Amino acid sequence: MEIEIGKVIHYYNHIGVAVLALEESLKLGDKIHIAGHSTDFVQRVTSMEVEHHTVLWVKPGDKMALKVIQPVHEHDIVYRVVEEELEPIG
């Protein structure tokens, strides 16, 4: 399951960093899916910054910088991938 949490508002190509405007919280280690017209990949959040300070989590309304594994574009949508635990059958 995926929950829309924000969008890309800027991308620094030379350093591979996206700036996101968030509507939901996000924490280090979360899995995210970034999708757009020509963008579609999943990655773990391994590094986040707010105002050039490394943070472990961000809250709704924050603008944050995120190291990304592929190029992104303004207006790409960011989703948090909710990993459901499988229940044993039987």
C-alpha cells in the first residue's frame, strides 16, 4: 500500500538531491516511491536535511532535502510505501 505524502519542488542534478514539500511525516529508513511523467522508482530514505541540518524525521508542512538514487522532476509525487506484515496462514 502507498500513501501520498508530498511532491518534488526542486531537483539539484549535480548532487542528486530532491527538495520535497511534505503533507505527511517521513522518517529515516522509510521506503518511498517517487512517480511522475518520466519518473518511477522506489528507494529507502537514507539521508534527509532541513535547512542544511541532518534530521531523523520531518513533519507535515516541512520542506526537506533528500538524496535520491535517480533523477527526479518538479511536480513528481512522493509516496510512502507501507510495508504490511504478512500473517501466517492456518
